[in-house]
Amino acid sequence: MTSLRYAEALNRALREEMTRDPMVWLFGEDIATYGGVFKVTKDLLGEFGPGRVRDTPISEQTLTAMAVTAAMAGTRPVLEIMYADFLPLSIDALVNQAGVFDYIWGGQVSIPMVLRTQGGGGAGAGAQHSKSLDAFVAHIPGLKVVAPATPADAYGLLKAAIRDPNPVIVLEHKLLYNLRGEVPEDGGLIEIGRARTAREGRDVSIFATSRMVHLSLEAAEKLAAEGIEAEVIDLRSLRPLDVGAIVASVAKTHHAVVVNEGWRFCGYGAELSATIMEQAFDDLDAPVERVGAMDVAIPYSEPLEKTVLPDVEAIMAAVRRARR
């Protein structure tokens, strides 16, 4: 095991997969010469050359369509969309190409592309650079969507995404890039669609994604002082969803709280809540509680941004409501 920052773990995964498979190549805005806004692609241009690490113009729709066709042609492109806020510009290629071409072509083509992007608030980046659009992409059939919360998961899920024959969206969080953790040596693939139990508990299940996993763990520690032992499940994969892990946890605790940084209305938390009600209703002793961002633009002002985004106190309050 090696201690790496989240960004370093992603960088290592890219380097190893590019070394392993010459068909893997990277492209996106400022990823080559500059090494990426968050330095995830640092030094890869010098190591692999401009043929495999390419800077591009600003045109997310065009770049995503390029990734689809390059994958259909037999390569394994890894596209970086600088901010998740710009995913709406990619939506046509994701909905009408990446998500359906396998079906339209009757399985004659595969689309082994990866789209990496980062989202989330908390950095004072303003309304156009702070969104969590998890539900936006998880809604699309034909795509896989993962959201690593730890350096080890960032490493293992990105490697698995690059090797997957299907299009995979990797959602990273800007406040996690400097998070340090233990990462396994070469290997360490993590199966897409498999959740992990971040904390064992008996009284309530908290199902969380991305940075919200860490806030949920902090909330669980504080709740323990009140005599409430919360189990925290890191979903890791938003689509496909590990329904088995969800059902098993609810069967143990009989209470559920879902935590996602996206907007509440029509958000990923709403889908997750519905899934729990449909799949584990008989084991629930109370309705599912939901924690998410307020349905407003993410403010630039630090005090206002903190008010809008989910926090530890909001998670703790939801757990207490679920336990009433």
C-alpha cells in the first residue's frame, strides 16, 4: 500500500492503464501541457507524447462525440470535461450516441470510453462551477456512472472504467483531490456496481455518495455519542446500483437516510429513496429520509454556500427524524 492524494491516485491509474494498453489515450481542455486544472494528468504528456495526451479546443459537445466515435473505432479514449457544470453541452452525444449505439447497431460495436469530470460545491467556485449533476448522467440508460470517495476507490474504479467495454462516467469531487489515503499497488481494480460498507452500524443506514460519504462518517461518529450507531454505505457506483447491499443494510437497521449533494427535486437521492421503498419496504420501520442541496443556484458567498449545501448537522437531523 502507498499513501497518495486522490488526484495522485487518479494520475497513477491513468499512467498504469496507458502503459498496459497502447489503445488508451487522453484528451480534453488543458490536460496536456498544463497537466489539468487539478493536476490529475500531470507529467503524462512528457511520458506518453502528444499523440496520446492531447489538449483540445473548448467544445464539450464535439469532444464527447469524438470520444464515442474513437471508442467505436477500437481505441479507449479517456475524455476530461473540466467541470461537471458543462455536462449539459455533452448531453446529445451521451443520450443519442454513447447510450444507444450498442442497441442501434445490434451489439456490433462497443463503446469503451471514459468521461472524467469533477463537480460539487464547497470551494467558493460560484454557480457555474459548483454543481453536482449526478442524476443528470445516471438517468441515461447505457451509461455506467461511478463516484469514488477515497483515493483507493479513485484508483480502482478509474482502472475498471478504462477496461470496461461500455461508456463510463467518472464523477470526481473538487474537494477530494487533496484527500490522502492508502492505495494498493498495481492492480486493485474495484468492480463497478459494488458498494462498500464504510462504517458498520445497527440503528440506521446512511447511503451516501462522493464527498457526502465523509460527511456521513463524521455525522455517524457524533451520533454514536447519542447512542445511535449508524451504518454508512458508500455506494461508489450510481449506475449500476448495488441494490443487494442496500437491501441487506436496511434489513439490519430498519431505518434509512440517503445523502447526495445534488439538488433534492428530481435528484439522485429521490431515485435512491424510491428504490429503497420498492426493494426494502417490508424491512423499514419509518419512511426514508433524504438529504440534498437546496433547489437554488450554488452561491459564491461562503456563508450562503454553506447554507445551501448538505452538512453534518443536516445528516444528523435526518437520522434523528428517521429514528423517531
